[in-house]
Amino acid sequence: MTDEIKQIARLHLAVNGGNLSLRAVARDLGVVSSAVYRYFASRDELLTALIIDGYDSLGTAAEQAEASIARRDLNGRWYALGRGIRAWARAHPHEYALLYGSPVPGYIAPQDTIGPASRPVLLIGAILRDAARRGTAGSARGTRLPAAVRADLERLQSQPLFEGVPLALLARGMTAWAQLFGTLSFELFGRLTNAVEDFDAYFDYQLRAMAGYVGL
């Protein structure tokens, strides 16, 4: 029953975005609303379940794509990671919009979503650590960081995920990460319509540009 409720809720995402109604889900399921409330106490609880499922599905796709490349090939791992994320997003556009689109009014994501949301981030963190360990990210050296940005990066650098990653490399890695999702969001949300015809080529160009920027 839980799986059926979530499946119908995903269909509602395609029509209404994150504006879910448990009563509407119950109606499409063919049961009274009280039956759905036995499984999900509120709309927010159902949204959280969908968000965690989405992050886990994306995380699995990203991990499988990145793991298919030899560990020594940092550039190849970055390409595979980006393409894996894009392939998942194109196959699940409404779930991607729930994760990375406009916030749902009145909804505050609980701590339970942090772990699943971090799975793709762990992969870029590993690529940056390996680049720093091998000294292959030379283009990141000499990056000048404003004091406020440096303070933020130093807090990130203290976490195990980015341990040993120089601040300049971490700064460029974060920019590349934002560029990846920005490019993907522009594609999926129609912001590149009439500007780009070959989205595969354009996305690969962005991946290549960011790999050069980071120094992979």
C-alpha cells in the first residue's frame, strides 16, 4: 500500500508539482482518505518519502555511472558522474523538479533527507580528493578567495568529505558542481529553448569546460 500511494503521488507530481493532496491521492487509489493517513500522517510526510526515494534513486544512478570508470581516470569519472546524473534527471523530470526546482511552500525538509541528498556529493568529493592527492589539479592554484568565501570553504574543508582538498580546488569544485546542475536545470525547465538544439553536445561541452576549470 505504501508503494502504491507513492506511485500515485509521483503521477500527481507531473500535474501539480509538490502541491500534493492526500485526499486526491486517496481518491485515485480508490480508498477513503483515512486509509492513506494510516500510512502517511500528513502531506509533508509523503513529500519527505518521495524526496528520499528520489535522492536515493539519483544517488544509485550516479554511483553506478561513476564506478564504471577506472579510478585513475579523474576526467572520465567526472564525465560519467555528470552524464549519469543527467540521464536520471531526463528519465525522472518531475522527481528532479521536486528535488532541485522551486521549494514547496510551507514544507521544510527534515534531517532524514540530508544523507540521501549527499550521495552524489560524496562522488565529487572523492574526485577532488584524488585530484589533490595526485597533484593533477594545477589550474586551481593561485585562485584568490574573498575572506567570507574562504571562511565558508574552511568550514567545508574541515569535514571528512573534503579532507586534504586545497581551498582553491574546493572553490572551483563547488563552482563546477553548481554549473552541472544549473546547465541541467536550464535544459529540463526550458530555459535553453531556441538557444540550443543539440543538448547532448552542449552538456558535454559544459562538462569539459568545468573539468578544465577544475584542472582534472
